[in-house]
Amino acid sequence: MRLVITTGCAPRLESATDFKRFSLRLDLVPGHDHLTALAPVGEADGDSHAWVRPDALRALSPHAGQSDWEEGFAAMLRFAAQHGWTDAHGRIRAHIESTEAAIPVAPDVFRAAMRRFASGVCIVATGAGEERCGMTVSAFTSVSADPPLVLVCLNRASSAHARLTGDGVYSINILAAGQAELAMRFAGQTGIHGAARFDARWQQAAHGAPVLRDCLQSLICAPSARHEAGSHTLLVGQVIGTGGGAGRAALLNFDGTLQPTGQAA
Ligand SMILES: Cc1cc2nc3c(=O)[nH]c(=O)nc-3n(C[C@H](O)[C@H](O)[C@H](O)COP(=O)(O)O)c2cc1C
């Protein structure tokens, strides 16, 4: 197996069922030190080696808990111990392969590029009564039809983030042309916060999430998976209900403006 640590990304484990070899690759942007990069998984031992905690590897393996994987992993740890490649804490010694990661473009260059991508606009919402919260999202995509999965990318700095990434059911409401004011309201641009963003246009769906009555389509989602990436949480939801579907124009997010699309057929 190979543990890969890249600046700005969560650590990941490649070839998690290959117990015959173990290595650690650091892809660091120049100026980022390897001591900090290694902290979530272990500790540096000089410049070229590291001590890696087995529990960190287990946490990253999609097969942890499966008997085959656990047996293979235990055998790998025993093999490492016999060769003196573990320390008093049971941590495994790994040779660090360092590569210099490509330097990312500046955030404003990135934003200018992404403005050229036309997308729809949604409001993601959860909770009931005074506990309701929601935010405007354009980073929304279909993932899989069977099972039905969708993805939204949520900034950890937004006020609704903690609740939207909790265990509750949430709705994704695809906005129609003419709903730009709602997009701005749920983007925090109108000074209205929390449950006060919701008005009579919202109703409570059977599954408990608030649903926007007059949008193009609502999808009710149960949380299925989360993944941290940069400043955002990628939230995958299983679609457990849909509603709406009026054949009207959609709201389009393009080049920094919200504009209506053509009429649906
Ligand atoms: C058109 C539009 C699209 C947006 N898309 C996203 C998105 O995909 N993900 C995200 O985290 N924030 C997105 N935002 C920003 C959030 O809506 C905003 O940061 C957040 O709702 C702020 O909420 P708060 O005032 O409750 O913290 C978008 C905003 C607008 C106006």
C-alpha cells in the first residue's frame, strides 16, 4: 500500500490491499514543510523517513473491518516488526518519496476560469422550524442513477455547513428563472440569516426537510458520503424523493451573473 499526502488534500491510501510493500509519497507545494504535512498520520524521522500510525492507515482504508483485509494488515505489521521497522508505539517506518507538486494557480485566476462554466443554481436546505438553514449552491451534479446519488460542494465557512453535513435529510431545490432574489438571500447577500431566510414559499416535506414550493425541481436526499477537499465538503446524498417539475425557464449562473435560460420544451 502507498500513503499519499498532497498539499491541500486529505491523505489517501492507494493499493490498500497490497500488503507486500509500504511507502509514503509526499507531493508538497514548495514552501510547505513535511513535518506539518505528516502530522495527521504520524511523525517525520529526519528528512527521508517517517513513523506512520497503523490506526491512520486503517482509517483511510475502504476495506478496514473486513476480515481478509484485517488479516493481511496484521500480517504486514508483524512482518514490519520482525524486521525492526516499527517503533515502541507500533508505528511503521516508511521511506519518504518526495515529489514537488505543481504550483496551483492563484484563487482569482481559478475563479475567473470557473466563471466560464455555465451552471444551474440550487438552494440546499435542512431542518425544521427555527432550526431551518440553507445556502445557495451551484456546485451540484448528478453522480449515479442506480443507486440515485447527487453531489453538492459546501464551503465549510458557510453558516449552514455544520447542519447540512450532519445526519439529517436535506433538500436540493433547483431554482427557476425569476428566483435570483432567493439565490442572493440564501447566499447571505441580503443580510437575512438562519431560519429567517425561509418564508411562506417553503413547506416541510414528508421526510422532514424544507422544500421550495415553486422551484423547478426538488430532490430530497439522505446523506450517503462526505469527503473533505480544500475549503469545501463534498456531500453525496441518496435521492429519496423528488417533486416539482414545471416546464419553465431555469436560473443560470454564468460569467458572474444570474440569468434566465430558454423555456423548457
Ligand atoms: C450563484 C451562487 C452560487 C454559489 N455556489 C456555491 C457552491 O456551490 N458552494 C458553496 O459552498 N457556496 C456557494 N455559494 C456561496 C454560498 O451561497 C454562500 O457562501 C453561503 O451561503 C453564505 O452563507 P452564510 O451567510 O449563511 O454563511 C454560491 C453563491 C451564489 C450567489
